[in-house]
Amino acid sequence: MKIVLTQDYGKLGLANDVVTVKDGYGRNFLIPNGIAALATKGNLKAVEENRKFAEKREAKKSNEAKTLASKIADTPCTITAKAKNDEELFGSVTAADIAAFLEKEGFKITKNMVKLSEPIKKLGVFPVKIQLHREVSVELKVWIVKEEEK
């Protein structure tokens, strides 16, 4: 059965993709849940129209992400944390901490955009990848410094 996806759905595909699925899966799950529609001539024509608008929208989002990436790259990121004498942190600096710092700086960044392989547990300078768009990412240098005791 050929169907047109009306929204992004896991490994099946992106919105406006025409895919072939088993009849029962399409008829009993995808179509009733609004995830897909039958691939009729009218729906295929609508998909082409939607695809044109989606390409323009994606190009605009990509350009905005590139502009944001250049601004983020120029932003110094310094996070203070409590640390022991041997420069090991008591806790750790996570993606949420970095996202919160960037929020304070005026950027609309969520913790899911910050890609850390593991939380930062030492003082120093660390490169952190921030995924702004499917095709646009920026590397931010994060300085972790020791919090001064009172």
C-alpha cells in the first residue's frame, strides 16, 4: 500500500514522503491516527505543493540557524562550579546547565540541542557541539572554572 506521510514518523520517513507499507499497518494504524493518508492523485498533487513550501521554509530555518550559529560561536561561555583541590568537580556540568547559560545570554536553546557525550566532571576548557538545525551545528568552547569560596 502506498501512503503519504502527513508528519515525520520515526524510521518510516519525513512529512510529505511517499512510502510503501503493509496494508494492515497503513489501514489500521497510520491512517486512523492521522500519520498518513492514501497516495491518491489528489494527495500526491498536494504533496508536491507542500514540498515546495516546505523547501522554502527549511531554507529559511537553515539561514536563521547559520546566523544564530555565528552569534553563539562568538559568545564566551564560562560556567562556575564547586570543585575539589585536584580540579575535580563535586557534581557535573550537564547539557541542561549549558543550555541554561545560553538562555541567559538570550539564545533560544534547549538541552536537547546541546550534544555532550558525557557530563563534564573537571575544570578546564571543553568543546561542546550544539545542533541548531539538521544541517547546522556549532562548536562552543565552554570554560569550567572553580567557584570562589566566601
